[in-house]
Amino acid sequence: MNTANHSAGLADRPAKIEVRDLSLVFGVGDKAVHALGPINLSVGDGEFLSIVGPSGCGKSTLTKVVAGLLPPTKGEVDIRLAGTSIAPIATVFQDYGIFPWKTVLENVKFGLTVNGVTGSEATDRAAMWVQKLGLAGFENRYPSSLSGGMQQRVSIARALAVEPEILLMDEPFASLDAQLRELLQEELLRLHESDGRTVLFVTHSLEEALVLGDRVLVLTARPGTLLDLKDVPFARPRTSEVRESREFNEMRYELWSHLKDQVHIGVTGDAS
Amino acid sequence: MNTATATTVTRRNRLPLETRPQRLRRRRRLEATLGIAVPVVLIGLWEVAARLGWINAQFFPAPSSSVIRGVEMIIEGRLLADIGITAYRVLVGYVLGTIIGFAAGVGMGMSPLLRKALEPMLSALYTVPKIAILPIFLTIFGFSDAPIIAIVTVTVFFYIWIYTMEAVVAIPNGYLDAAKSFGVKGWAMFRHVVFPASLPSVAVGLRVGVGVALLITISSEFIVGGSGVGYLIFNARALFRLEEAYAGIVTAALIGVILQGTITWLGHRVTPWVVSRESRAAGL
């Protein structure tokens, strides 16, 4: 991949995910909650799209629709799959992602086992990802004996082990402390830059969104619609040092000034 | 009067017991000794009181005479036969009740429709004291093992059913979503998520259930008669041989301890990821 054109060439890439007039409403009648949309969006093949927005704006809902966990109320989402991976889409969740009743290795193997990859092939593949995410030596431990950061590494390893075409990450680092979060961000940058898979990354941190993303999608307060869609100009390979630059901070400030009103609407809207 | 006096509060370093091995060992030895000494002393008191006539030895025969009678009963071959019969009734009923209860719990936990159809009825039946239906089973099956096994099955069923169903319903959506996002459904969902996620709670149900299974068996044996540890205790009363009754009571308690211990051990074995509070505190 030509890293110099990484972000500049986004428009030319074929769309991997095409969101058309997507709306989600939970419940019916008086209790209906309009959670998301209508929203239109096109995510390029190999793009890292960060999604931010005020709490309850439907960021997670959007990834759940792509994951096939929620059906759209209106509109459609087209996902163009090459059919090359063991499981086309994998998700990393904030909580309850990994199974406490499976060891680290069993967890990483899970996506392989249930998709027909078994035996030594599954073990070898899982072991490789265990290694890649710095979990070697912990293969036979149960998640409850690991730190939060380690648990999230297991979750990422499990998602990547199936070599998905699309990786969905729903606030994966939200419950980690700041230092650990930066460390995992670096790792994620490296992984993404080496494999170039399409990533939807939901976060509540503008900083995280800018460090990682090719573009940042900012959603309005509920129901979440497109407020802003910004190209992130920083060249790849990127390190998290990018956050020290002036440009970075100006961009973050600009996004925050847009988002601030929405957060306000979200808060007062909920309170009334 | 109201003269304020300034004081300094000093938090002094007081070494915790754990850091002083000698003191700790002495303390642990004392605790272990007390645990054994208290019941031994009480039984000794009972023995002395019965022999010296301080208490009515007909109601409270000296423990030694109960032990001797128990040993005699073992030699006669009666006690072991009764233990075998009682254990058989408990275990067959327990296993049957567990299988049916688990199947119903998982089915109703996973299918809202099934839950809506069966839960009101089962919840109503749950409140019926199970021993109350023994006469019905006696009429159907006659005086044999069958009515006892049937009533144990029904009792255990309710415990396992409710523990399983509630565990399955309470599985956090996050686990189900994580599996669904890999395309998992049906049998694989049961095997990889529903079954292991509900197992710790089912293990609790199994532990509670085995105690109740023994209780129901002993009480049914009072009524059905003929054989079993329950009958032994009840019959001893009728013959006014309370040493035999005490030997039977201790036997019943031992069966209970062994069953509970085995089920608890099995429960830990099949849920190795459930870390006990103590070992978590120890940093494991």
C-alpha cells in the first residue's frame, strides 16, 4: 500500500460498506425511540473509519447493523465481501467480549472453531495471534486472571484470527487506563498498517479517533445523523506521537467545537 | 467545661498475623483444635450425663451405645443394605430430575414462546410441597421404589429447572452478540455460550437439589416403609430403640455429607474458570 496516498486516495477506492438511508427505531408507538439516521455513508476498502458522537447517538447501533446483530428499520447496508476470509466480519466489544469460561487460547480459537477450522490448523493460527498480541505464556489462563488490557488483547486476537474483511470495534479501549490505551492504539496502528483491512472504530475520544482513523465520522445527538465527515491528513505509518503536533490539536479543537453543541443537546434532551 | 484538647492520633505499624509465621501457625493450630474439641467435649458431656442419669437415657441414649448398635447393624448386614437402597433412590431420582430439569430450563430459557407457555403453570406447581403428592404416586406405583424415585425426580426437577432457566435468561447479551457476530447459532451457541454460561448457576442448583433429594427420600421412607435409612429411623422409634434411630440419623447425615461433597467437587471441576473469592484475594 502506498502510504503517502493513504488518505488522499480514499475517494478512488471501491466502497466496502455502503449505508443508504439507514434508520433505526427501537420499540413502537409512544415508546418508540428513534436511535439512528437517516444516514448515508460509504466506507472504502481498507479504510479505517473512526466514529464519534455524544452518548446514545447510535454509534454502537451502526456497528451492530453492519455486524448483522440488528436489522435496519429503514434503508439498507450493502457490504461487499470478497469471500476470502474465515469469517467476513469480526467484532471487538467493550465488555463481555471474551468468554470467561474459555482459556485465552480457546477464546482466540473460537471464531475458527465455529467456522469449520479445527484441529492443529486452528491451534496454529490461534497461537500465532496469541503471539502477535503479546499473550504468549498466557494461553491456558482464564480471562478472570488477566488484567483489563490483556483481556482486550484476547478480544482483538480472537477477532483477527478469522482474518475478517471488516473489523468492527465498539469502544474497545474505553475501560482501560490512559497509558494502556495509548499502547494498544499503537499496536492497532501497526496491525492496520500491515494488513490494511477495513475497520469501523467507535470511540468517545476525539483524540483516539484522530490518531487511528483515515476519516472521522461525527454523529449528531440522538437520532444520530451525519454531522461531520473529516479526512485525517496525517501520513501513515503513524505513531501516537502525531497527537503532539499543532495540526492535530487544531483539528481536534475544530471537531470538538462541532461536537460540543451536540453533547449539550444530548444531555439536556435526556434530562427533559 | 468545654476545653478543647488537641491530640495526635498515631497509626502505628502493627504487623499483620500473616507476616509472623510462628504466631500464624499457633493461631491456625488453635482454630483447628477448637473446631474438633467443641463437638468432642459436647458428645463427652452427653455420654457422662446419660451414664450418670442426669438425662433420660431412653430419649438420649449414651452416644457410645448408639455407636455400638450401629456397628452391630453393619455386622448384621442391615445398615449397609438400607444405605444402598436409600442411595439408589436418591441417585436415580436426582439424575432423572436433573436431566429433565436442565432440558426444560435451557428450552424455556432460550425460547420466549416456550417460557410464556409453560412458566405460569410450572411456577404454580413449584409452590406445591412435593411430599404432598406422595399419596398420588403411591396409588399409581404401589409400595415400591418407584413412588419414592418419582417424587425425588419431581422435586429435583423444579430446582434444576428454575436455576437453569434463570441462568440462561440472565446470560449477558454481550456474550450472545459476540458469538452471533461470528455467525454462531443453534447447537454451537448452546455448546459454546449457553451451556458454559449457565453452568455455575446450574452447579448451585445441583448442590441444593442433592440435599433436598435426600430429605425427600428419607421422609418418603417414613411413609412407604419396608426398607431404607428413613424406614430404619422410623421403625426404631416404633420399637423404642432410640440407639438405632440415632445410628440411622448419623448415617443419613453422612450420606448427605458425601453427596454434597461429591457434587460440590464435581461442580468446581466442571467450572474451573470460576475463581473463588479466597484465591482471588490471594492474587491468583
